[in-house]
Amino acid sequence: MSFTLPDLPYSYDALAPYMSRETLEFHHDKHHLAYVNNGNNLLKGTEFEGKSLEEIVKGSYGKNAGLFNNAGQHYNHLHFWNWLKPNGGGAIPGELEKKIVEDFGSVDKFKEDFIQAGVTQFGSGWAWLAVKDGKLIVAKTPNGESPLVTGATPILGVDVWEHSYYIDYRNRRPDYLKAFVENLVNWDYVAELYSKA
Ligand code: MN3
């Protein structure tokens, strides 16, 4: 397969004031597009042509750094746009909420751990909620990595590269993460991924 850039599932103004049009224009139209174009160029002539995106991400990890970085970021961003929605945050669908309480003790404890993972990811990377061996875990990864490469299934991720928040929050990464959790998360999409994990 080759990589293509999907349209955002909402308008560029839809996530304001928590994520501005300008951030989405740079992040989607320039950064994500660059991963798509670079990924397609690096995919050409490799053993990964014709494979699914997840197979490319997992297969290129540790083997083909250039392809992995771009395919990994393409995978992460495809989901990231769907992990956001206008008037997000709020109630977590029942079954997923139950599992969060079971594995973290409370929803608040999960949110605290998730935000902490994003705050403490040194440099560029992502913070995650993932399913591993039937259990929910919080994780953080550098650059374009995701829990996919450690045999887990990511169900929620937040981009903590500076391009994702610097226009709106400058150096206040904790404020961006709090807004992500409280006002932007599309829990229906997280629950959908959880049900398939
Ligand atoms: Mn990004």
C-alpha cells in the first residue's frame, strides 16, 4: 500500500480554543503530509511494499529507521486526528470506564498517570493508553514509536512533539495535556479501539 493523507474529521476551527486552526493547519497539512510523502519515497523498492501500515511499522522497527520514523508517525497521526473531537473529554463509555477503574484504581488516577507520562517524555514523542496482555497500561515513547512495537495495542495517544502544542501553549506542555484529557479526547473512538484490541 502507499500512504495517503486523510482530511481532518472536523473543520480546522472545530477544536478551538484548545487547539487552534493554525496548529491544525501546520500539524495536519505540513507535518503529517511530510510523513506521508517521505514514507512513500522510503517505501519504494523495499520488502514492505504491499504490506499493511501496521505490518510496515512493526516490520521496519529496528531495521529501517527512516521508513520506520515516517510510517510510525503516519500511523500515530491517522489515529491522533480521530482521538480528538469538538467538545471532547467528558464521560467515558461504560465498559472502558470499568476497565480503567479496574486497572488504575480510578479514572482520576489514570488521567494523572497519562498526563505525567506526557509531561515526562523527554523531547519529542507520545504518551499512550494501550492494551497489553489483557491489561490497560500507560506508556510513553520517543519520536515516532508507539506501543505497537512492544506487542501492545494503542487505544489512545497524545502527540507531545512541540509542533502539536507550541503555537497554542508555548512551553506549557502540562496545560496542553490537561486540555487534551479534559476537553478534546474522543472517548467513543477510544472505546471502539478497546473493543477490537
Ligand atoms: Mn505530530
